[in-house]
Amino acid sequence: MKSKMILIAGLFIAGSAMAADEATPNPVTEDGAVKITWQEPKKFRDIKSSGELQSRYENRMFETLTKELNKEASKSLKPNQKLELVVTDVDLAGDMRPTFGATANDLRIVKEIYPPRMTFTYQVLDGEQVVIAGDEKLTNLNFMNDIRPVNDKPFMHESRLLSQWFDKQVAPKL
């Protein structure tokens, strides 16, 4: 009887642990005037976590990038305008490297040869009317030399990539 209870408890715990790492197939994040659909993140080139549950890491990345883009977009968008993106690929700055037992997890090594990249379609809506639309394939080969405040914000290279794109490509057309 005792072994059956232990077996049932073990199955229950294992099932809930597996359920905790399940990700939504196409998550959508919204912050203010920005809405981003992350299309099939499992197929993204490199969004690997180096120490937390992959689904939790992905959600944190999606929320952070949406929030940072909204900070930039809210400066230029009119009150009734909305920016919508459908992201089809992300390659985070750096590359995951094994530590061969030196640490419990792989490490993300950020070097100039591993720039941030992002592919997406976008549209700016004014009510229901499309004002601007396009496809983008962004990369910043000079990301290590950008002038920036000294900080270690998560996803700072990817956030900057999106902010620079918005400032140069979208804001002047509004």
C-alpha cells in the first residue's frame, strides 16, 4: 500500500513538473500600443536558456522585448495607433557553449561574431486601417560597439535592435 502511494505521488509530481515547462505554440504579448505574436518559438534559431526552465525564459524574453519596444513606440504612436508584429525567428546575441561539467548549465558567450538577429512582419494600425506595413530581417553586426549606458539589462542587445529599427524605419513615417 505504501509503495503504491509513493508511486502515485511520484507520477503526480512528475506530471506537474512536465506540465510546468509546456509552452504556448504561438504566444502573444501585449504592452500598451504594442502587440507581438511569437510564431512557433520552438523553431527559432537560438533562444536557449542557460539556467531556468525554457518556457519561463521564453516568456520572460517575450515580455521584456514587448515592454522595451512599447517604451520606444509610445513616444511616436498617436493615441489611436497600434504596432503589431509577428516574429518568425530570433537569434539572441551570443552563443550557447557547454561547460563540460564546470557548471550545471551551459553558458551564453557573447562575442562580436554572434550578433542578435530577428525576422518579423509588422503593421501600424490606426483604428482598423493599416498605415504602415512591412517585412524585416534585422541584425546588428556592430552590437558590441554601440554606445550604451553601462548596465546588464536582460536582452539588452535585442531590445536595442528593435528600438533602433523603430526609430529609423517606423517613427519617421508616422
